[in-house]
Amino acid sequence: MTWSPRSTVHGIAWPAVPDPATSTLLAVAWQLDQTQWWPSDELARHQQLQLAQVLAHARASTAHYADTFAAAGCAPSSDPGAPFDPEAWARVPVMTREQLIAAGPRLASRAYPSTHGRIDEVVTSRTSGEPVRVRTTGVTGLLWKAITLRDHAWHRRDLRARLGTIRHVADGGAAPPDGARAAGWGPATAPLAPDAPVSALSVASTTEEQVAWLVREDPAYLVVYPTVLDAMLTVIARTGARVPSLRQVRTISEALSPDTRARCAEILGVPLVDTYSAQEVGYLALQCPDHPHYHVQAERLLVEILDDHGAPCPPGAIGRVVVTDLHNFATPLIRYDLGDFAEVGPPCPCGRGLPVLTRIVGRRRGMLRYPDGRTAWPVFTVACRQAARYRQCQLVQDADLALRLRVVPEPGLAIDDAARAALVAALRRALGHPFAVTIEVVDALDRSPAGKLEEFVSRVAPSR
Ligand SMILES: [Zn+2]
């Protein structure tokens, strides 16, 4: 990583003496460089110290947590220095997205400490109906920047090189075919490499437009949603398009399938680096520099992977992701169920003490239901791709458990009866059950308001 901050002292060019905001960011980033190597028990001990602070604040200054802790008989001590009590912690109820929406202003702190800086609001539209509203603070913003720098450092990015992004852009910006160009990758790197070139294209563009734009802009790094990348890879493989400067693809926002990671290496010849984040809390986990699994950002969040009985999952097990924000003093989030699932991994051979998630398996609505009540994260994209040629597909499970495969054909290449039969057979084989399947040929697949495309959509009522 080659960069240096700008010096703000007259006549001092190097080493730079940066402005106070940049110095603070670099001071936090420096601490993260040290703490990543701490043993896991040392990290856990410091998490508990910080947890006590946020619990005492939430209890004292929000109506929601005052009531919740009292009702559950797990009131944390008002003394942040009191020892951590794991039994009391286990009684703190998990809060669902629906409960967060219902709690509304009762979650907001009435005694926000001004030293935490400016409050902003993030509004997420992942659920249908009411959006989730969470306030963020100067401190959570600072930590977000520091972890962004950690991600760049872990994956050895040249902060001066061209960054290409294909994502949701508000108000029709970065429209195809040309997209838009700008200077500076974003707020985290602005003080270090303010002139780094950026090329942006709205995700509201066709796959052909995306590939043509990528070839033309030829960035060193590409940030993209996994499903968008997957469709681009199909076109790139077919057309032999080349992107000579590309060094790395970064995926965000959606659950990444191992198939997409393998195809990226095979077709583009560059590694793929995935990130696991949520708008409400920022980064949950970053990909290890040396392995394709993820390290929980334990300095920032307490991430619990819990089974159906609320107990922590052992390595190898998949559970729901429950997160506690250790630093948000505006909207405290304690044991918040994001609706995602992840698999716990054993300690990483890289030596970092940060906990490991082997994979992120998406949202509960992404679980396939079998007639006997079993659920599974459906893996079907490889099988379907081998069965027939098409542009994109999305699998929908309706309330009666029947499946609909919505298929966008390649231009000029119809999905005929043979292809339909092959897709039905491939799906049943991949899912290990003779589901009723219909094939629906469509012109395009709808994205969510945030631009996400779900590979699998369940319309089955949750069993919780
Ligand atoms: Zn590692």
C-alpha cells in the first residue's frame, strides 16, 4: 500500500504531520494493526470492557433497554467497571428487525454524549414495508474509516490506482453507457490519496453495457455485487473481453457463492475479495489476507452466531448472526438479529486472533424449505449453468413449496423445451428432492430498491 497523508505544517513535507482528524484516524488504524494479532481471549476481555460501557449507557438513557433489561431480569450494572456476567448476558433478548422498527424512538439515547460527534441516520430498505432507521455517530464513522483502511492494507491495494464501481446510484447518476468519473475512492482514503481515480457505473445498466464499460475504463480494482459480477463473467467468457489492468475484484452487499469466486479466478484471472457488512452496523467481517474466509471485526462489534436455542454455534455449524454494536451511543444496538446466517470457523492459521466465519450464507428468506420441514441454503447455480445456457436466473419458492426458476435468456438464444427439461432435472438433482418446478422466461429480474438481486427468494412463511 503506497500512500502518505498530507502534511499541514509549513515546510514539513516528509514524514507528514497531518491535520487532527487524519491523525485521529491513523491513531485508531494503528491500534487495529496491533490488536489483530492479540490472542482471542485478550480480544474477548477488551470487548467485555467496552460492552459494559455501552450496556450501562443503553440502560440509563433509552426507554427500550431500561424496560427490556428489567423485564428479562438481566439488568446490567450501572457501573461499567462491574465484572462481565455471562449468565445475565445470555438472558438479554435477541431483537429482530421487526422489533427494532417497532421500538422506533424508544431506542434513541436521551443522553447522547456530544464527544461522540455528529449524528447521521441510515435508512435501510432491506425488509418489505417499513424501513429500518438507525442513527450513526462521529465515533462509529471514524471506526468505519479505520476498518476500511484495514481492508485496503490486508489486501495490499494501491490507493492511487483506478477504482471501478458498479452499484446502486441514486437519482439516475452514473448512467450507462459512460457512467461517471470522480477523484478519491471515498471518505476513508480521502486524506491519504485524494486524487485516486474512480470510474462509476449505475447498476441500472445491461450486462453488455457493464462489460463494455469495464473494458473501456480498465480499472485496477472493481467493486460489484456478486450477482452482477456473475452475469458479467458469463459475457466475458463468451466474448473473450480483456481487462488488462485489473488486479482484484471486490464484492459487497450480497451473499457470495463459492461458484462466483471460482469463476472470477478462472475467467478474469484475478482474486476476488469479499466483504460482509450491514448498513446498520458497518463491517461485520473482512476476508483474511491469506485465506478465503472472514475475520470478524471484533474491535468494533460483538458478533454471536447462535443456534435455534440461542446457544453459541461451535466451529462447522451454521447459525443466525446476532450483533452488538460496541460503540453506537445514539441508537444502541444490543443483540440485534440481522437476519443473516453464517458458519463458524476454527482459529485462522494466519495468526490473527479475530474470530473466523467460514462463509456467510445470506438471509433467512434465502433458506429453502423441504416438505418435511428441513431448511437448507440452496446451492443450484452451478448445476443450472451446466444444464442450459442463459443470462441470469433467480429461484423462487412459493408458499406451497413449489419452485419457479425465473430465467433471463441470452439474446437470440431461446430457452426451448429441451433446455427447460434439463433445468428442471438439474434443479431437482442439485436440491435432492423432486420439487414441483416451473420455468418462467423473463426479460429481466427485479432488483430491490438498494439494487440487490437475490439468487433465491422464499415466499414461504418463516417457521420462527
Ligand atoms: Zn486469517
